[in-house]
Amino acid sequence: MLRVDSYPTHEYEGMKLRPGHVLPFGATIVEGGVNFSISSSNATSCSLALFRRHEPEPYVVIPFNDGFRIGDVFAMIVYDLDYEDTEYGYIFDGPNDFTAGHWFDPTKILIDPYTKIISGRGVWGEGSQEDGELRPLRSRILQNDFDWQGDAPLETPFEDLVIYEMHVRGQTAHPSSGVKYPGTFAAVREKIPYLKDLGINAVELLPIYEFDEFENWRYSPDGSTKLMNYWGYSTVGFFAPKAGFAATGHLGMQADEFKTLVRDLHGNGLEVLLDVVFNHTAEGNENGPYISFRGIDNKTYYMLTPDGWYYNFSGTGNTLNCNNPVVRNMILDCLRYWASEYHIDGFRFDLASILGRDQTGAPMDSPPLLENLAFDPVLGKCKLIAEAWDAGGMYQVGTFPSWGRWCEWNGKYRDDVRRFLRGDPGMTWVTAQGMQGSPHIYDPRYRGNCASVNFITAHDGFTMMDLFTYNEKQNLANGEDNRDGSNDNYSWDCRVPGATEEETNALRRKMVKNALTILLTSLGVPMLLAGDEFGNSQRGNNNTYCQDNDISWLNWEDLERNRDIFEYAQKLIALRKSRRCLRSPSSDHGDTKNGYPPVSYHGVEPWKADMNGKMLGMMFCGDDDFVYVGMNMHWEGNDFGLPDLPGGFYWSMYVASDEAVTDKGDGAVYVTPRSTMIMTATKDPRP
Amino acid sequence: MEFVRSAGEKAVITLKGKLDYATAGNLMDELRTLEGTGIKRIDFECADLEYISSAGIRAMVYSKQKISRNAPVDVYVHQACKMVQDVFTATGLKDYFTFVE
Amino acid sequence: MIQRKEFYATFEAIAEMMDFVDGMTKDLPEKAIYDLRLASEEIVVNIVNYAYPTGDGRLAIAWNHDPESGTVIAEFEDSGVPFNPLGYPAPTLGVPIENRNIGGLGIMMVRKRMHDVRYRRAAGTNVLTIEYRS
């Protein structure tokens, strides 16, 4: 049916136009043309610049005349556009007054905040200043016409997840990965069988929103390596997938390639969580570039001091003004878009405490943005995970506003378990708490049983093998004289007096297994850092944000070298999946039908835990389900007495991190120094 | 550690660096040689003594306690830095010796 | 800076222990370096002398320095005979007078110099914790 409003009413330099639809924002393909819509509360005028692909100058700049603006929104339909060959940008004019917070500059061509794909970085690491001229970042028009083949978000119960934190590029960029298109979404897709084999059921991707890997690039101190923005915590476009992560990015096919990855991950039972960075943008501080927000409506998008300077709660130069209603709506639109158009299953919010600050930076009691996200219908089944702190000093682990929806990266679990593992005495009680979902931090009455995302390692920090190889960070390659990165690692180089190099290395591998034992038997949701399952090392670098090389990239040769670690991890994940008592405590239902508490603490003697010590036994009980985890972090071996079981049940050893751990058969297990073991019990099948 | 004995009645011992668990034994050995010699005075030159622990103090206390058993001996501590003096003060043994600036 | 290291609890290993302590304190004020060295020496010498009467054992030091608050918390741990140096005078029987701990001199100095000293017996180990604010 022909619409009566689908014909042009205006013409400008040969371009056929019509006043547009204000919603949705962004560039949307409509009958006969493309609808462009963008808002600015403080601009006096706006123009649309249209480019043919890769051309440096626009072929036309169309002003939004009167009648093309409703409220603060500029909207226009441009007819007969070859949208596949078109790039666009906006030019805004208005006051340029630093103290008032206005940065309008009509010489700048700006990216649309709602752009769905961005050109200029189509191939990772290509198109830098060095290769000639730095390619400009430009908005492009996306046709949303992907064939999902019946796919939908998986809605796996949160407590059943085993999350695998992954950098899209780092996963396969190393030559040892053996994939066709290293470092891309397509390559991750090739690794799906591996991920399934490991047993994890969710991947959490480091930022995949478009960012500029050349931001602040420089050479390493020895001049051998180009240091780039590798991690990508510096968003250029919130709605656009990173083109350089797509094998087809140079063709502008990144959205399809990423959707294909999501669809196939889903098809194999794996959820997709995104690490999203709404605390700041790539525009930096007062000396940063004009990319988008600064030139469109600086005062709306950024938190500014009364004198017009940027607040820096993110530690990166600026702070997105998350609780401004315009910005809040943009974030909501963005997440709805990813949840609906990309079938994303959940989000991890980088420095999420910033999302709870008001426009002056003060922490709020009930931050509207966080509440919006908690109750938004489109996001209703999405996992919402907060990194519950920021660089401005807010630390909200345990107190992040949750409305029963938000859960948190549990930084306390990480630190406590690390200290327990390396043998610091007195960490038993906190470790026991951590292994039952940290009820001492997250009151189960308000936060449920899985407010805690448990992790021992993450992209930010040592890998698991490095945690047990280095006492101190080794970040000289980052070119900041080893000042960057955390000093509080609770790491340990595993050097014990009298040990040979071989014995030390064996201990390190065992410590990795011990860490995996605790992580994968803790209640809450475990998150494994990619590569830890085969002992990946970053040579002691604990802040690899700029290392796009084999420091960061997973070395798949380690998978063969450390096959025993991989198989150990596999076994633990399988146990977790098969034993409900390790995922969902029935604490709210009281004791199990056999009269056992769902979680209990033990020491070398059953039912007697020494909370000052370095030895801990944890028993998890379901109705017909018993798992006992024995952990000896002392430098001396010890017998662990096992709790008695109801009639007909018998303990048997499921796995141990050390072959010398011995089931003595009389209800006691000898646990060698610094070892862990897991006993399970089932009903004896014999009469 | 330098050890100078003069005229049978007086000994000067120069302490340098750290007088701790590792070096106190050497001092003790030196002092043992003075037992029963009729010595009347020991001077510890401490201008270059950076550090003293209880092991060091014990050796010095020994010099007075044991050597004094037959005939009293006066022990002088010269030019000890404040941090070293503080250790003596804190242990209540400062009056046991004569401190000379 | 939070580090842990383990040693043989022998006289020969004390130098290594003190090197570790010096490494941990090197950026602190002079007085703090002195006080922490002194306390550490007294504690490790005590452990080496008394913790393992029947043979070799181990000693672990966990050093925790928070540069923002200027607080150092260090833990000294052994798995020897249960002994609380804060609870009773150091054993002196059978020790020659020159080795005798004069009135518990060492532990007294630890207590005077540190802002807090705590002992706990933890599942087979003695743990002495010192806390110092510079």
C-alpha cells in the first residue's frame, strides 16, 4: 500500500527531502529513503553531511531547515539514497563557551550517537596515521535484515551459568589458534566446539562497541611494538559493533558477522554477555578530539564542573552524564537495541557505580538509570552485572542498588580466595562465605542466592598461572615504568624453600587447579578468564590494555602443554552442571530431606572448622546429592575426616589436584600439602 | 667491627653497620677475650652504628654483667644515633650504660 | 604491596628473611624501616630458636603494605610447637645466660614499636601479626 506521506516535499541541491520522523533516533531505512533523526538541547542549527564511501569531502551538506525540527529533535527523510555507498555525519552550530559547557564547532563533522555501524576502522590495525592519513570515523546506514532462523535469547537461569570472559581478538589472534580469520567474530565461531567441549555456557565479551584502536597509540619502550587500545574500554559508537573484529568489516558486514556468531553460540547452548562501557566515551578530557557527543551537545552528554571542566570519575578524562534524561534514554535505547536486534543475553557494566551518580557526580539513593534498567520490559530477562565501583572512589560491592535484578562482580571474593589459596592464615571464614555465595555481603533475603559473580581472575589483572608465578606485576612493556596496573594482587610465585625449578612449576600448575576447584564449586555464578583453563600466561603483565600481541593473545600451544589443567577444568564444570547443590542452595527451604544443612563447614575433623586456619572442608547437600570439597593450603599434609552420610550413601573421590591425595577408606582422606580434592556421594547401587 | 685494647685497663670497640642476630655473636666473642683481664672500662664508639636489635643489646649487657663479676667495669656508649638510643630507652637499659654524645 | 614468602626456619635463612623485609620496607620513612626491621628480626629469631625443637620447619611471612593509609600489616607464621609470645615469658631453661632473652627483651621491643601485635593459633600454625602505621 502506498503511504500518503512517502513522497518528497522539499528539494535541496538536487536532493529530495521531507520532514522526518523524530523517532526512532538515528538513520533508519524507510520507504523510498532514509530517515535521519538526532537531538541537541543547545544547538542553534544542524546539517547533515553525506559522503560517498571513502571520499574525504561530502557531496552534499543539507541543512535542517525550519519545519525539520520538533522540540530539540532534527528529523529529515532523504530520498533515493544509495545507502550502501553512503557515509554520513552531522554538523552542529551553537554557542562555543567553555565555562557554560558548550563546545559547538561548525567545522567538525560528527558521528551520529545512534549510528548502527561505523566506517574508518574496517580492518583491525589498518588505516593509521602511519599508513598515510588517519581514516575519519563516519556513520553508516545499516539494513537490519538478518535471518535469525528462529533464534532467541536463551534465558538460562542465572545460577546455571558458567561464564567465560573473552577478548574477541585475543582469543584467536595468535598464529597457534589455527583459525581461518584470526582475531575475528568469525574465528570465535570456529572455536565454538572448543568452548562446548570445555563446558562453559556463556561468553562475556570484552567491549565490542566500536572503538579506535589507534587512540593514544605509541611505541613500546624498546621501540619494537606498537601499543594500541587493545581492550577497547573507550566507546566511539554505542550502537555499532567493532568493524575491526569482523573478518568482513572492510565490507561493512560486521553486524551480520556478529549476529551469526550470536546465533550459533545460542544454537550450541552458549549465552552471550557484553561488557558495556557507559561511564565515559572516547572523547577524553579537555584536550581530546571531537568525535560525536562533544560537538552535538557537550553539556547534556558529559558531567561538567560548574566551571565547565570534565569530571573524571572514570579515570579516563570524562564521565558520561548517565542520569541526564537524554543520556539515560540513549543508554536504555542502546541496551534495548542490543537485546532485541542482536539477541544479547546480558550485560556487564564497566565501572557501574558511575551510573548511580547524579549530574553533579554525587551518589544517588535510587539512581533512575539503574532502576530503569532493572525494570525495563525489553531487558526483562537480561542478566545485569555491575562492576560495582568506579575510579572516583565509590566502592559498592555488596551495596549496589539491585532491585533484586542486579548482580555484581565480587571483588571481595577474588581477593579473599587469592589469599586463602596462597596460604595466608585466617582466610578460612571469608573463603567459606565466598563459597556459599557471599551471604555476609549479599543478604539472601534481598539479593537472592546469586548476587555474586565469583571470579579469581579477569582481564584486568594477572592470569591464573601468572597469579602463581609472580609476586609483582611486570608491566614495563606498557611504557609507564611499571606504575600502571594494580599493586594489590595477592599473588605468590610459589617458591618454597628447597624446591627445584621443576617442583616449583609443578606447584604452580597445582595451584591453578586448586583455584579452579574453589571457583567452580562456589555458589553464585563462576566466571573463568579465557585461557586460564590451559594455564595461559601474560608474562606477569597485569594490565594488558595496550598489548595487541602475544603478551595478551591466547597461546593455544599451552592447551597441549597443559592438557591436564584443561581436563581438570572440564571435569569441574561437568560436576557443577550435574550437581544441583553446587548451583542453587536450598537454604531458603531449610535442611535437606536427610536432615543436612545445604552448606556446611568442616576442618580436619568433620563439623569442626578452624576459621583461623588454612584447611577447610565445604559440604554441599541436596536431597540426594552430596559434594565435599577439601582444601589444604598448609605446607604440611593432613588427614581430612569426612562427614558421615545417611544410610546407603558412600563417599568416593571425584577429583584431586594432586595424585598423591589418598582416600584412606576409613572416612578419612590424606590431603597433601597445598592440594584440593572433591568427594561426591551417591547411593550405593548394590542391594 | 673494630676492637682496640689499650694498657690492660681500657678497651675501645668501634661498632659499624648493624649489630644484630648475625653480628652480635662476633661481638660476644671479642668480649669474651676480656674476661678476667682486669679491664676497668669499655668504650663503644657508635657513630657509624646504624642499627641494633635485642641480640646486639644482649651482647652489650653481657659485656657489663659478666666482665663485672670480679671487678666492676664502666661501659660508655659514644655518639649513638637517636634511633639506636631509642632502642636502649625502650628496653629500660639506657641507665645501665653511660651515654656520651 | 601484598606479598608472601616462605623460608626454612633456620639460622642460615634469617639473612634471606631480612632481605625480604628490607625489600618490603624500602620506600618507607627511615624510622619505619628501623622499627619494622627490628620487630621482624626479633620475631623470626624467636621462631628459628624455639619453634622446631626436633628438626627443620618452615616460616612464612605475609607482608601487606597499604601506601594510602601508610599501614603495614605483617604476619609471621610457623607450624612449630604452640607458643604465644605475648602470653608467657620466653622459655629460658637450659639456655646459657648470654643467649637468654633478658626479660623477654625481644618481644617487649616488638610490642613497644608496633601499634598492634596479635597472636593466634591457627589449625597447626602459630601466627603472629604486627601492625604499624607510619
